[in-house]
Amino acid sequence: MEKLFQEGLGIAAGCLTTASYLPQVLHTWRTRSVEDISLRMYMLLCSGVALWFLYGVVIDSIAVMAANGVSLLLTLSIMVMKLRFGKGPIRAD
């Protein structure tokens, strides 16, 4: 029962933190504005989230894997939009 509570808590936390990327993804997609987005920050964030996903695999935690898998997709989409919608030479802010 304790393991179920722990996974439930992890899933709730993961849903909230993962959902926090959605407004930025939608805003960037709608406006195509990426000037104020730091490419370096998203490169580091994607790397860290990918490592958290792998950590979830190692510890066999559905909550960690699911939250970080979705987060990785969302943060990668922002990074791809930064590269695609950016004007002029790519700056590594």
C-alpha cells in the first residue's frame, strides 16, 4: 500500500510539473516568437530531463518515467521551435 501511495504522489507531482511546459509550447507554436527563449537553457533542460527518464528506468518507477518522458517531448519541441523559428544566425543565448 505504501508503494502505491508513493507512486500516486509521484504521478501527481509529475503531472503538475509536466503540465507547466504546455503553456510555453502552445505560446511558442502560436506566435512563432522564440527571441526570448534561451537555447542553452533548453539544451541543458532536455539533457537533465533525459537523465531523469533514464533514472526512472533504472529504479523502475512508472511515475518518474512517465513524467520525464512527456516532459522531454515538450521541452524538445520548444528547443526544435527555437531552432526552426529563430531568425538569422542561431544564437546560443
